[in-house]
Amino acid sequence: MAACAPLEPEIIGREVVDAGITVLDAGAAGPVDAGEPEDAETRLDAAVTRAPDLVLAAVDPAPASWVPGSGRTFEITVRDLEAAAPQTTVRLELVDELDPAHRVELGVSAVPPLGPGGSVVLSVAAWIPAATAPGRYGVEATVDPEDNLREADETNNRRSAGAVWVSALEVSPGRFDFGVVGLGCTATQTLSLRNRGQSPAFFSTISPTDPTAPLRVVGAPAPPFALASGASLELSVVFAPAWVGAHQATVRLVHDQLGVPVELPATGAGADRPLRVERFVAWPARRVDVLVVVDDSPTMADDAAAIQGASGALVAHLEDLQVDFHIGVTTTDVSATGARGSLVGRTPLITPDTPQPAHTFAANLRVGAAGSEDERGLEAARLALTTNGAFRRPEAAIVVLWFSDEDDHGAAPAPEVAEALLALTGPRGVRGWSARAVVSPAASPCPTAVGPGVRYQAAAEALGGVALPLCAFSWSAAVGSLVPDTLGRQIDFPLARTPLPGTIEVRVDGRVVAPLDAAGAERWGLVGDVVRFRPEAAPAPGAAVRISYRSGC
């Protein structure tokens, strides 16, 4: 295909209008000062000192390979270092490495007039002739290629864009830079091959030139192999540093579409994995969200007084522990007219800032006895913990109490419901759970109960809790085990990197905390990229936690 003649730009004052050209002009030469006439020597000196000097400030690098008969666009930046320069051109050429005098024009673009210090970014369309013989060539850009301008420096008008292999095989990228990689780790980049020729390309080698280099090519068929016309192949180039410091290697491709090997340089550096130190302050106040699910069906009227009586003991216990608490009450009615997990009461959300929180809690427990007889307290708990945004805090421990005189009527197995409730604590794991099913025991049924709460008991036990008899329930006796001193402490400390096992040191308030206590019980362990404490061994609220480790790859 013949190269198109460059479009002449239309010049309007100092504004240059031309597709693909951005002008950054520092200013044109001003008018000649009208004063004393200059002699010939002065005029000659001025002409010499005010001559333009065009240079190529930047040129896009040549591709690793170029298929004859195809085109691409280069961005080229031209700068004028001296006096104002008139319009000229820039030319891209293919230079035969074996015979530098043999040059093939790839593309030409107009360079608009520039003022002193001005620059222009050109988008130059380049086309490699279809008849170009396969081989290794240089790509070179030249500004004012015909030497039409008289410049202050005539030797700085050319700039190399690097070398390119011309063949029907496309290779990308032209080099690999793996950056800094820790010893024992690897970094991987993709080597893409595509045969745009009319016949298969036969490969005899795709491997590092030095077999001892910390570099390998993965995914290539055993040579010799053929890449069919139009086919593509993606390989992985893997760098595994062998020592601390810089590494250099070369990936060589030998195929029959080109008379010389294609060599792709690869660089990288190995580094010792540094010691990382991360500091935390354990939550200053323990957070606990308490959800009470009360059966509001007609048969619960006989047990309502026991549920409400002395309920202030729970609030008093939370206040004594200096816990940042949320308390909410819902019912077992999830029908269309029921609570469906919504919190009930005039003040549905009870916090330490609520006026008379114990009185408010007792009032909210008076849910009545007009609810659905199709009691589904397990589902009500799930809805309450997922739909009441102001109530549920992801970082808070959860306490759930079910009060019912008969069993849950849901279809899902109770352990599965418990697992779904556990999942509500978020991806960092359980911050603490406490559950109680206040129901009629199967072994010794309560006289006023309709039936035993088997499903409620199973759910509570799956959450690490127990069942308590409804007919003998006492708030004062239950609150100590329901909200233990360890509940609500921060147990998860997420790290920025995944640590290497055996490199972690944990300090709490300056003292080293071993992963196991004297009896061999675990104090803390590594779960992915999280240091997780056993609740009983968790740092006290406000404690300074320092975790040091060496990171993995």
C-alpha cells in the first residue's frame, strides 16, 4: 500500500488546526525592536543565536514484532529548544540493521510552527509495506528529514524507537519487567503469540537463553511444534528470584518465519521479605447486640408475667459490665400482619443513652397474645438481624433469647438456621455469640406449655448456648452466663498482608502473648490474614496490640 501524503495544516494566527496534533507553544518570536539600524555583523550574530533547534523529545517504543502490510500509530513529541521554528515534517523509517543505508518510509506528519521552548505531540500513522522482508530492523524518527531548516544544532534531529522483528508472527510484549519480588516468591507475566501468516509457524525453541536463569516459560508445547495460520498461543513467563538484587535474563524464540532468533529481555529484582509491624487498639468499649424473640400467640398469656418480671436485671448487668449495648424485641409472628422481624415498642432500639432503659425494656416485652399461632421464631431472628440496620452492628457480639411455649414451626433444619445466623457476623469471623432457648424441655415439660421447644433448643445449642425451662425462668439467675465478661471483646485483628506461619509475634500492652497458654490451649491463631483470639484470651478493651510478621508472596 502506498503511503498517503501528509495533510497540510491550516494555520490561523498562532492556532494550528490538524487532526492528531496537540500544540504546546511557549510563545512565538516577538516583533523586531524599532531602534538604531543594525550593522551586518550584528545581524549575522542575531541570526546565529536565534536559529531554531528542533529535537524529538519522545517517541513511542517500537513493538516487539510487526507484521508486513499492517499499520500502527506512534506518538511523537517535537520540541523547539531555540528560536521560533517554521512548519516542517517528521518522518518514521524502518532501518535495516545489516545495511543501515537501507531505509523504508513508514509515515510522515506535518510539524506546525513552534515558538521558542514550544512543543507539539503528533499522532503519526505508520504503515509497514507488505513486501518488507522478514528480519530485525530499527525504527527511527527524524524531524526536518530533508534538512530544509537552518538549525542551531543539526545533529540532534533523529531518535531511535528501538528494534522490531518483522515477520508474520506477532509477539507481545517486547520485554518483561517483573519489578521487586520476594525470595521464595514468583511473579508471572503473559507472552502472547499470534500467527498472521498464510502458513504454519514452526517453533524449535521457546526458553530462556541461560538455563540457569531464574526464569521459565510455562504452557508451551514440547518443541518442535507448529502454530497454525491465524492461531494464537498464550504462555506464562515466571520469574523466581534466586538471590537479593538485580536479575537479568532473555527469553529466546526460534521459528521458521524469521531468519534470526527473537530475543525478549527480562529484568527483575529479588528482595528479602521485610518485617512488617501493624498496631491496633482493641475496641475501647465492648459492643453487644441483644435480640429477644417473644412468642405472642394466644397460648403465651400465662407466661407473659414471668418474661416481663425482673427484666431490668439484664440492663443492670450490661451497665455493670460497661458494655455498649443495643437491645431490641421482636415476636415469633412473621405473617403478613405480624412483626416480621421488626423491633416492637415505642422506643424499639434501647441503648445506654435511652432514658430509663430498664423500664423501656420491660414495656417492649409486653407484646400481647394476639399473634399468629404459626410461630416461627428462628426466621424472626434472622429477619431481625438482617433488616434492622440501626440495631445490628457488624462489629458487635450477638445475644439471642427465644421465649416460647411450643416449638418453632419452620421447615428449615434448626442447625442450618443457626449457621445462617452465624454468617451474619461477617467475613472476619465470629466476634462472640450467646444464645438461650427459654422453652418447655422435652424431658420435663412445663405445665402451661403447648409442647417442647425442640427446634429452638437445637438452634441455641448450635450457637454455643443452652435451653432453659420457661416455667422456672429467672432473669437474675440467667444474665451472668448469658452475657459473660468476655463477650463483645475484639477478637479479630485483620492484617494488611498474609503472614508466613512461624514469623508472627503478638504483643498486648507491650508483653509478648504466646499462641498457646501453659495448658496448651490456643490463645490466638492465624485464620487467613487475620489474627484471631479465643474470646477468653482476647485483649481487654482499649489494649494496645502490636503484631509483627514477615509477609507471604
